[in-house]
Amino acid sequence: MQVLVSLQDIRGLRRALRVTDPWVRREASKALAQLQGAAAARWLVRALDDADRTVAHAAAECLARVAEPRLLWALRRCLDSDDWMVRYFGVMGLARIGAPHLRPLLEKLQCDEHSWVQGAASSALRRLVQPPAG
């Protein structure tokens, strides 16, 4: 059975990102990502700055799952975070995209201050397909 979601439902989820309860904000982030995919990126990026880190983590994880080339801007925004887990999910999103032009960025991330980010970057680099020699 297919579930239909109205524009009003989407607007309600976007409003839920501003309520005081962090659990509601976190779940709204996840729901928006599932329903709108890449179209939710703008809202998820806003949630990266949430005062409750679990909300920011959920938003970054959702961006990593959606991971489309047109979302590189959003994933790069994750990499600018002071929160290592947000950076980690940003790297995981880059790994899912797997584009060879990301190699320099991933190489730089191998020197991140947190070992999980370093490891994710190293793993992503190993999976990158080398472009054919000219």
C-alpha cells in the first residue's frame, strides 16, 4: 500500500523542526528525509546547528543516507561542523557518492582530529574508483 503525503504534512514536519522538544525535531528531520529526499536538504542543513546534538546527528545521518551528487554542498556543510559525529556522517555521505573528484577532500579528512572521521575517510578512499589514465 502506498502512503500519500500532502503538502500540508510536509509543512507540518518543517514546523516541527522548530518546536522545543528535541525528540520531535529529530524525528521530523528523519521523516522529511524519507519523504522528500534531496528536497529536504535545506531543512536538514538548518538542523545541523540545532542546540541538541542528537538532532544535528540525525540530520547529518539523513543527509548521508540521501547522498546524491547534487547534495555535495550539504555534505560539505557537515564537514565544517565542530561536532565529530556530524563530520563523520558527512564523510559517509561523500563515500556513498563515491566520485573520484572527491579524492583530495577525502585525503584531507584522513587528518581529522577524530579517529572515526579519519577511518571513514580512509575507507571511502579505498572504495573510490580510479579514473582511467589519460
